[in-house]
Amino acid sequence: ENLYRIYFPNLFIEKQYKSKQKKYGEFYTPRSIIQLMINRTSQYIDFHQKDVCDFASGNAAILYEVLLNFNSVNKVFANDIQNFSSFLSFINLHLIKKINNLNVNIEVENFDSIIQKDNYKQKFDIILSNPPYIGQKNNQELFEKIKSHPFWRNYYSRKTDYLYYFIILGLELLNDNGIECLITTQYWLTATNANILRNYILCNTEILEIHDFGKTRIFPDASGQEN
């Protein structure tokens, strides 16, 4: 309780946090979806002694579920752009480690996964994440950083979604034969301005599965979603 009071001393702070969630396109992933992601990933790779990353960790619900199901993971790495989300990740992951007496390395960071891409000092065997969805409309300042970034400017085009760069980031951070499993919107599959992303995927990866949820609303508070 005392830890929460430090971060939520009053309702104003809580509202600030929720407004930042909207700004960064964050929506926490339902447990049923997390379980589906882990189940499908485990069909292709053994989690034993693997390094697992969530680069938009939120409260670390995905990595928490990984540790709940696989007690022999070597390392989990959680990162989020929001300070409080990183704090929640830290608390939740260390709680499950303590409760289940796990021998797992836990690393939690707080930085911008895209713009500060070089902060990642290792590659991973498995990446599981629900990356943010942020369009360019009303977010020009954010995308100006993409256009001028020495790495990301090669993948920039008009009317892209911030999600596109997270898909590429995950693939860049994978070890050979690693697995990336993301929950995303579906429009990158057909959108004209996602051709750079699709070309990157076709040239660098093997697509194992795509699950289309159609009109099902996975995130009730998010507008215009098809997952």
C-alpha cells in the first residue's frame, strides 16, 4: 500500500497516468489473449532456459504469465516508456519470482524502445508483447523523431502507425530461430503505407501463424480496432 501511495498520492496523479496511457496508445492485454499467445508460441519453441522480452511491458502481465507457466525460463526483460508501468513490471515480476521461488534473472528498464533502440544490449529467444497503436495524425512530433532517426528513417513512410516500428524492432532483437508473437491491429496486412514493413517481414522472417479476430473487440476502450 505504501508503495502505491508514493506513486498515486492523489486522484490528479492517477488521471495523469491514465492520460499518458492514452497518449502512448497503451491498452492492457486480457489474460485469455496472453494465454493464447503463450500457447501458440510454445508450439514452436521451448521456453526452458530461454531469454524472453516484452518491450512494451505495461504491468508485465505477459511476462508474469510466462513465469507462471514456465519455471525454467533463464531471463525475462521488461521495458516500458512510462515510469509507473516499469515500476509495476518490477513489482509484479519480483513477486512471482518470490512466491514461486524461481531461479530466473529479471531485468526491468524504463526507456523509449523505439527512439532509444540502442539501449538494448542483448538479443532474445522469445518476444511477446502488445505494442502501442499510435497513428501519425495529431502525433507529428513523435514521428518527426522517426524521420530523423539514423535507423528508423529507413523504414519511415507517410501514414504509418507506430506499431510498425515495434514489429521491426522485435525482429531486430531476436536471436536466430527466435520467435516473435505480438497482438496488433490487422491493417498493416493490407495498408498501402505498410509496404515497407511487409517487405521487411517477407525478407527477414518466416510467418508461422496469423490469427484474425475480425470485429471482436479485444480492447473495449480502444476505438476503431480490428485485431
